[in-house]
Amino acid sequence: MTIKLQAFNMFTAALWVLLMSCINCSTQAEENSLIIRAATYNVEFGKSATPEEIGEMLKPYDLDIIGFCEAPDGDWTSRVGKTLSMDYVFVGKISSANHKNKYKTILSRTPLHDTQEYTIENGAIWNPASTVRAVTTIKGISIAFYSLHISSSGKTGGHMNHLVNTILKKEKSKRIIVVGDFNNKLEDPAIESMREIGMRSTWKDLGINVDKLYTYNALKPEINGGVIDHIFYNTSSGGVASKGGIIELDKHLADHKPVWAEITYPLQSTP
């Protein structure tokens, strides 16, 4: 019996050492990396839900930064932020296609600076489109974050061409996240132009086949417009998406489904 007890104690001690080793490794990995939890949501000018309802729905995802499109003007985004304890907001001035309350906004847990908005036109189905941009700094690391709403287009013309060649190619930040309603599916030629400038979809990292999924129309599933809401990051940043997906709800709060992703960056000496 004593021998069995000694063996059990040795086994328990080994397990404890292994457990502590795993915890230490996990802690060290977190200390050597920056984890950003980002989301994008086309809220259809807030017609189907209050900002407080949208905030409550997003709470479980513990997000660091969110890009909204077709968002109402005024304090709408701030009200979502109040529910989520996220205090920093940037609201654009350009409403998609000049419709009422279709603005692009950014909501962040950390301060935003170098805020800008870019008009996007260039012979598309509807004009104007736009993207808002802001920089946020976490753990001394800066990230340029874009929230956009553009129309569907081909590779060589329209909003995507304008976005890639006039805006994103000129971005100097080492880490870039671009989110929004692209109105293009992942396999479309327009999206190929994002990959050509070193932008990677989080769907690829997550191993999610979006061919049979959809983010539009959440309220009318029979329409099934495919997955047209995306999160991209630049591969040169060393980032990788390890969690994320389409947020499925029993009762959807807009005609699009929210999309989220957790992106992990290695910490580097240069911000």
C-alpha cells in the first residue's frame, strides 16, 4: 500500500509540475504578444435594435475595437460604448450614398488618434462610399484601424480599386486592420486585390469555409447574399487570427450579421 501511495504522490507531483509549466508558458506567451479582439457590424442605420441592445449582444466577446457601418449619426456609437465600457469614439461625416444615418464609426477601449475619413468613389454602383481611420496604441504598439462600407466591384474599377490604390497602399503603419461591409465575397476578384497588397482575411487563419455561409441578409435568410463582411490584417505585421467567426443570433439585430476575430501580434521593440 505504501508503494502505491508513493507512486500516486509522484504522479500527482509530476502532473502539478506539468500544469505549472503550462501556465507559465501561457503567461509568457501573453506577455510576449499583443492580442486584439476586433469586430465589424453593419447595423442598417439602427432600425431594428437600440444601441444598448447591440452593446449587450457584443458583451461576451470582450472586444477591444469595433468598426460599425450604416451607423446613425450623433451619440449612437457612444451609447453602444457606454454599455460596453468603451469610451473612445470616432464618427465619420460621409453617409453612404448620401442616405440618412449610414455613417462609418469606430468604437475603442483605448484612445484613438490621427483620425481621418476618406471619400471613396471611382465609378461604382453607388457613391459616395467612405472609410474612417484611426490609430490606437496598446502595450506601446500602434495599430491603424479602418472601418468601411463600399459597393461591390471588380478588381480593376470601383470602390475596391480606389480603396487599395489610393488609400491602403499609402498607409505607413506597421500594423493595419481593415474591417467592414465590402459587398464582395472572399472569392471575388476585388478581394484578390487586397491579398496582392499583403492583406489577409481572418477567415483563412480560422480555417472557416465561408462558401455556404452568409452575413447578409440576416433578417431574410432566403436572400443569402453570402459572406460580404470581412476583417483583414497585413501579413507583414506578423499577426495571426486564432479565434473568431460570424456571430449567429436567435434574433438578429440588423440585416447583416456581426463578424469578430482575435488577432495576436508578436511584441516588437518598434511601435
